Amino acid sequence: MDDSFLNHLRCPIDPRREATLTREDQILVCSGCACRFPMKQGLPILIPGEAEMPAGCESLDQLPCVRAAHSRRKRQN
């Protein structure tokens, strides 16, 4: 995967789509929540269910970006 293409990708878990991804060998790592997405045959697999959660997170609902989005929605209502 070309680095210029990587610059356009964002974490699919981040509700605001602001978190960027960096490459570590065949893994893409989210700059916001540290979820790790695999790459297969040079293609990123940006499916939340395929992501490896960071230490201390058991589910998507525990990620900081998802929790922040839930808090914003509650304040708006």
C-alpha cells in the first residue's frame, strides 16, 4: 500500500473520522484509540470486528472515541 493512500485513510471506529492510521509492518494502528487493523495481501482490512482492541478494552464501547461520541449525544439531547 502506498503511503500517499494511507494518508487518506481514517479509523472506521472513530465516529468523527478524525483519527489517522499508521503502518507497523502488516498492521495499521489508530492514532486515537490504538486499535490495530490487519493488512492482507497489501490491502487494509478496516472492519471494526477484525480489529485487535488495545490493552484494557474488551469491546468497541470501551474505546475512548466511542465513549466520547456517546457523551456528546447525551449532552445534545
